[in-house]
Amino acid sequence: QVQVVESGGGLVQPGGSLRLSCAVSGSILSPFAMGWYRQAPGNERELVARLIGGGNTNYADSVKGRFTISRDNAKNTMYLQMNSLKPEDTAVYYCSADFAIPRRTYWGQGTQVTVSS
């Protein structure tokens, strides 16, 4: 059974930094893509950043230049380095892992990020 587990959320002041981690286990295959999404109260879940294959990345315009997505294939772990955090970054952050065989996306349970003074 594939498991996706996020960690690293918390409370941070505006301008601060956090690093989120997402560990994937339970599969002999590695996901071909992984991503970070977030959902604030009253809003739909939105893409934050996604990493595909060997290194293709895409970011939401709102986080470009502030957030960096990366992956350690040996550990099957993905990271999201978040710098210059703003109150509008407050949300539950979810990790996704896309597998090709069989074709399925797995989600983590989410980790809360709160940016407030």
C-alpha cells in the first residue's frame, strides 16, 4: 500500500522560511511526478509546484522566486523550500505522487502552514 506523508508545517512569521517534506513508501516503483498543492479555507485546492521526471518543474505565479521544489530519488522524498513567506501562503499543503503503473495519484493527509505575526 502506497503511503504519502507530509511533514514540516507550522507557524512562521511573515518573511520567514519553512521546509516541507513528503515521503513516499510502499511501492517498488518511483512516482514519475510529484507535486505540492495547497488549500486555504473557502478556496479550492491549487497547484503550488510540481516536479516531473528528471527535473522539469512548474510553479504557481504567486510562489515563483520564493519557493523551490526538489526531490531526493534515493529517499523517495520531495521537499518544498518556502522563503519570504506571506500571510496569503497560509493553507493546508498537500503532497501528491503520480504513478504510471497502474496510473494513479496518491495524496498525503496535508500539513498546516500558518504565516502570521
